[in-house]
Amino acid sequence: MNTTAEPVSTSLVECPALLIAEQRRKIDEIDTQIAELICKRYACVLEVGAIKKAHNLKVHDPGREALQMANLSKIAISHKVPHNILIFTFKMLIAMSRASQGEKSNERLVMRHCKACDWGTYGLDDPEGSNYRVCPRCQMPLL
């Protein structure tokens, strides 16, 4: 019986902490890119708001939002990602965009306190279409 252990290649077995650190580095890079894109998006939102104001157009365009949500769902499905991840994120961006464009009737953008996870949030429209908003952290209804 041979009791000597075969040497294990370090390329096959790596330290979990190093693997996690590498993935977190990638996440940080992506987060920076996302933040920069959101800032660019916001500049465009302000331009669209100025055009709407100059031409006395409504801020809210439900048809456009429906098309965006359908497109986001397709993107999520094509990447095998739960569509709620994109829908929640973009619903918040859209709601904040409408507020930035001067929409006065968006009372849903009042800061609320989530009783479930003890977090202050504006919440997100429930992607299932109910009339309540959910906490983006724990997805519980904000009452």
C-alpha cells in the first residue's frame, strides 16, 4: 500500500480567498463602468427633459417604458439571468429619471423605511405589476 501523497498541482487547486478576491476585483471594475454609464444616461435624461419641457410634452411615456421592459427581459433571458434583476434596476432608474425631468405626480418616490430589513429606500415598482413598491434589498412590500 502506497501512503505517499501525490503532489497536487497548484493550477488545479487554488485558494478560495484568492478566487473570491479576483472575482470581487472584476465586480469592482464592472461597478465603476455601470456608475459611469448611469452618469452618461442621466445627462441624456436631462436633455430629453429639456426637449419635453420646451415642446410642452408629458414626462411619462408608458409605451416607451413598456418597450424598454420587454427589451430588458429579452436581454436577461439571453444571458440566463432572472429578469427581475434588470427590471428592478431599470424601474428605479426610470422613476428617478421622470422625477429629474420634472414629473410632479410621482409621489411614489418618497423615501420609505423597510420594516423587514431596516433599510431606508425609495423602493421599486413590483415587477409582477401589483400596486405596491418593494424594497430592492429584501423585496418585501413597502407599506
